[in-house]
Amino acid sequence: MKNITLSMEEETLKAGREYAQRHSLSFNDLVRKLVEQTVLPAKNLWLEDTFALMDTLNVSSEGVSWTREELYRV
């Protein structure tokens, strides 16, 4: 893996670091994922990212189950 150097406004960098922290990512991981999603859209990283995000959440259904009708109720 190659190292690169980026330049950006301090405000953008701060906001990026805060966003990455809220999403349990390093800023480096955030930039890498954004570049991959931009230049390699065919990889469909969104599905992998969705499951990774679900894995980081500390929630549980606590044994509750739903019927199909309940799941589709608006």
C-alpha cells in the first residue's frame, strides 16, 4: 500500500475527523473508502459497509419477533 500526502482546509479536516470518529473509522479509512467508492463503484462497497456498520451498533431485539405484516406497516 502506498502512502500519499493530501492538503485540505483545516475546517474540512476537522469535520472529516469528527465524521470518521462518529462512524468508528480512522480518518485514513474514511478517505480510503471514499476514494474506493468514487473510482471503483462496481465493487458495491455499500453492502459491505452497511453490514460493517450494523456490526458496530450495540443494539438487540431482545428476543422480540415481528410478523411480516408488522414489518411492512407504515
